[in-house]
Amino acid sequence: MVQSAIYRKLLSEVSGREEELSAADLSATAQAGGMISFLQELLLRVKTQVCTSGFSDTFQEIEFFREVKPQILGKLIYYNEVYRIETASPVQGGKLYRKYCCGQLKHLKQNHYSFLDMEFYRYYRSGRTDRDAEYFRRGQLQNSTVRESFFIELDAQFSTYYDHMAARFIAQDLLYAFLLARIDPEDAEQGIPFSGELQWTGTKNALIELIYALYISGAVSHGKAGVRKISGVFQRLFKIPLGDIHHAFHRMKDRAGRRTLFIDHLREVLEEYMDRNL
């Protein structure tokens, strides 16, 4: 969880822009293109600030390179990949498109295997912090320990090298969720034929928040129903496409302030209703 208010504001800007583009009901290609431009400009602005003003202390520097920059850069890498995948696709939709996405997913998994033997990958995934000063402070890395060719292109004033690696892990997670959503075999015609009389009049993010709460709590089918199956039921019930719910949920985790806005609202209105003198 990001502690600095300045850094939370940066991540909130990213989430806000994603929600704006999502609400505009654009194609995946158009959304990716919009986010690429936004994130490039944001990174340039942040880089200028960091290189000019630096950090107030070691904690702020570590927090930036571990929690903040990887989120922004990771999404930039992710949206570049989405743009590449969508523009290179032979078709949009149908079995051929799903087969194409399966091929992309297979390639992604092959790349993932190259991370598994990395000491830093295990460190980062485990949530450890005892070596953060080594990994997420500038000037700590010896060139001889790095074999990645892109290291020579990194700006030493704006990178520790490992922040870039963390960004690649984040991008991989997002891309994995994106491709799974594209390959999802649970087509609408296989669903329950609801009448369509009910309408979801809240936001899509509110519905996604509710879906994840039901999934994580194990309240549906004794916890045996997957999040995509639960999502499919709600999408068919309300006749509403939710798109990439995994990515949307990932954005919620970066919200500034309260992250469970809809769940909190449900509790508040229900308690208010209970308190009424009926």
C-alpha cells in the first residue's frame, strides 16, 4: 500500500484515466493507444521531477521505485502489448481470434519461465522487504551483475534496474488476465436465458467490486465457482458487458483512500434502512 499522498495521487491519475477511457466504450486498441500516450507523458513529467528535486529520504526513494514507478511503467508495457496484439490480430472475435489469443498466451507463458529462476523474482513475489535498499535505491547495482541488454539504455538517475524488472512482472500479470478474458469459453449462448427486464444502473466498477466480494468470500457454490463464472451470470442477468474484470479489479487496488467504495456504500445504506422507524 502506497503511503505517500503524492504517490497515491499519481496512481489515482492513472486509474482515473483508465476509467474515463473504459466509460467511453472504445475498442481495446483505442483504449490502449490513449493510455500509451497518457502514461508516456506522465512518466516524462515524473522523471523531470525526480531528476530535478530528488527524494526527501531513503524511504521515499524506495517507495517510489518499488511501488509507484513499476505500476506506471508496468501498465505502459502492458498497453503497448495490448496494442500490438490487437493490431496484429487477423480478425476480431470468433474462433480464429480466440485461437490467435491462445497463441499469444502460450508465448507469454514461455517468457514467464525465464523469470522463475531469478532470485529477484522470488524476492519480489514473496513480498519480502529486507533487501529493498539494495534493489530499489539508485546507484546500488554493479554493471557486472546484469546481463539484460536493456540495462545500458536505462537512465541511472531514474532507474534502479529492478524497478524495470518489477514493471515487467506487473505487465505480465495484466496481459495474462487480458488474454484469459479474450479466450474465455463461457459464451453468452451457453448461459441462462434471462428475460432482460432487470437493469444494472450502477457503475461497471461497482458491479465488478460486488462480483469479487462474492467470489473471495466463497458465498457462491461454497466457494467453488470461479470469478469468471460468477461474472458471466451477472453479465447475462443484466445484459451488461464488463470487459476485462481482472484488470478493472487491479485498478481498484490502486485507488486512493477507500478502495471498497461500493461495498462500503451498501453497508451504509443498509444500516440506515435498518435504523428507520418503520
